[in-house]
Amino acid sequence: MYVSGRRELMMLLVSAVGVLLGASMFGPISIYGIVASESFPAHLSGTAHAVVALAANVGAVVAGWPLSWVARTFSWNGVFLLLEILAASSVLLILLSRRIHITLKAKEQ
């Protein structure tokens, strides 16, 4: 494909960014659905996938308002600080729940 001018180049770059954003946004949602489908019995796998996909999409839409409020009130530094705190607390909860699961499994044996 030959790009002759600046306008065509910008259109091509915007299209490429759109493809990359779409792949990065909806790729994890598909993976969450597959994990949910594999975790449930065969007769509930479709329902599990639908519920997880719905929750992921609703979460993506609903997150816009609180983050925009934080950005207006505390600037973008506040948004990134909030997201860092949420990510760290998620990792901590995952590690704690894994430890509880390992402890319960050891008690069963």
C-alpha cells in the first residue's frame, strides 16, 4: 500500500491505533470468558462466559465516571495513583486468597 500524503498517513496511523486498542481491550475479555467456560460444567459454560463478558464490559463502561471525576478533582496524577493502589490491592488479595486455598488444601490431606 502506497501512502502519498500526510493526510493518508494520519488516517493510516489512526486506523492502526484503533485496531491495537480494540485488540488490547477485548482480548482480555475473551480470555476471561474462556477461563470461566473452562471452570464450569459443560452445561453451564455458555452462561458463565456470558456473565463474565457482561461484567467485564459493564465494568469498562462504569469505570469512566469515577476516573473522570478523579481526573477533574486531583488531575491525572491522582488517576494514576488511584489505579496503582487498586492494582496493588488486587495483587495482595489474590496472593492472600491463594495462601488460604493452599492452607485449606493442606488441612484436607
